[in-house]
Amino acid sequence: MSENKFSPEVQEQKEKPHLKLWLIDDDEAMARAIQRLLKFEVSGIEIQYFPDGESALAHLEEELPDAVAIDYDLGENKIKGDEIAKSIAQKNNEIFIIAISSLQEPNELIQQSAQQAGAQAFIVNKSNISRQLPLILKKIKEEQK
């Protein structure tokens, strides 16, 4: 009997890997825009939004994402981006961490701080997100294969 190319087993093999992204940003409007962009640009992505680092870190006990995009400039009285990145990297160093800065120009000190905290990618200026973040996430998905 020939194999049915529409059987669930065959379909499962052909589907692209699923990617779970956590988005940590205190700017809810920006987070919604990023979510819309990524749903359109990156197939098979599941995005979970957290308005602050505290809620994301609390959720680490329940599940682990494949990648985390952290607004490095979270508001006052909040856990800073480098502290969030460190905590996530300590929990599981296989989670790909992307630090995002709203600064207009590259800042070497912030970039170094992000890398030392465990970030593997750094996006300067939130206006670059629409180009850079989908490319980074597509690369992560490719490496999952």
C-alpha cells in the first residue's frame, strides 16, 4: 500500500519548526505593532507578551521560550534589561536573547552590558526592529531544524 502524502505523520514532517518568542516591553502599543509584524513575517511563531521583566521571570518557572526580545530601556522602578537577560540565561543558556534599545545611536557600553548579561543579538533604535527582528528570528528557526 502506498503512503498517503496527506497523512498527519507526513504533514508533521513537512511543517516548519514552531518558534516560541517572549516579548518584554513596557510600551504596549509598540509590542502590539511588533506582534503584528512578526505574525506576518515569521511563519509558525507564537508570541507571548509581558509588560515587564517581573511577570516574564515569574513565568519562567512554567515554561521556556526559544527566544526572548527584551526592551532594554524598561521604565523606572522595573527590573532592568540586563538583569532580565542574566536571569533568563542562568535559567537556560539555550534561550536566544535579543536586546532592543530605543537609543538612536549605538552605545558600546549598553551593547557590552547586554552581551555580558547573555544577549546574543542587539538591536539599536526601535525603528530598526521591522528589518532586523524578523531576520534574527528566521535564522533561529532555521537553526532549529
